[in-house]
Amino acid sequence: MRHRARVVVAVLFLAACSLMIDVHCVFGVSSQDASTAIANAEQTLQAAFVNVSNAESAGVNVTGLLSQLNYSGSVLTAAEAAMASGNYSEAVSEAMTSETLANNVAQSAITLKAEAGNWFSSFWVAIVIGIVSAGLLVVILTFMWLWFKRNYIRNLSRYRPDVTA
């Protein structure tokens, strides 16, 4: 029991000591790094816009993608503002966030454009099946109407009254 108490005290002491040690790591970011990150984010944003435009021309509803693209653009604007104020680390961070968002939008646009062709083909299949089903229904109903008409006339002529004069 005494050994266990010593171990617990030692662990608590080491935990307290590790909390008291305050180590800061500072990574310097130059203006060149920030401008490169912003330029990369701008190129990615432009490529994402082209992908969204292509998806829209394929008939995809891109409203959600455009709002995400606008948000990515606003993050890029914040990166440029941080660059102008001299906060290069924030500029790099915001530029990388904007680049990630733009990449996600571009991938979503490419995926939706690829699925659009599948959707349109399944849409046409559904239309063809609907037209064939409607035609088949009309034919079946016509045959049923003719059958009931024939039976009605047969029953009517079978039960007609005999007229004697």
C-alpha cells in the first residue's frame, strides 16, 4: 500500500511539474511565404470557380457550391487583409483555409457534374417507362371496355322482351 501511494504522489508531482513548464514554439513566417500561400489559394479558387461553372453548364444546381465558393473568397480576403497588416502567420493560415475550402468545392463540383449524366439518363429511362406504362394502360382499358360492351349487348339482347301482336 505504501509503494502504491508513493507511485501516485510521484505521478501527480510529475504532472504538476509538466504543467509548470511553459514552452512556446514560435515559427516565423515571412511575407514571401504569405504571398505564396495567397497566390496558391487564388489559383485554387479560380479553378474551383471554373469547375462550378462547368457543373452549372451540365445542368447541376450549384447554388450551395456558389455559397461555399463565396465563403472561401471571403476567407481569402481576410488572408489578404492580414497580409496587408503584417500578420503573416494569420495570412498563411487563412490562405490555407481558403485553399482547402476551394478544393472541397472543386471536388464537389466535379462529382456533381459526373452524377448529372447519370441523373439525366435515369430521368429519360423514367420518362420512357412512364410513357410505355401509360400506353399499356390505355390498351388494357380499351380491351376491357370492348369486352364489357360486348357482354352488355349480349345480355341486353338475351333478356329483351318478346312482343306479340
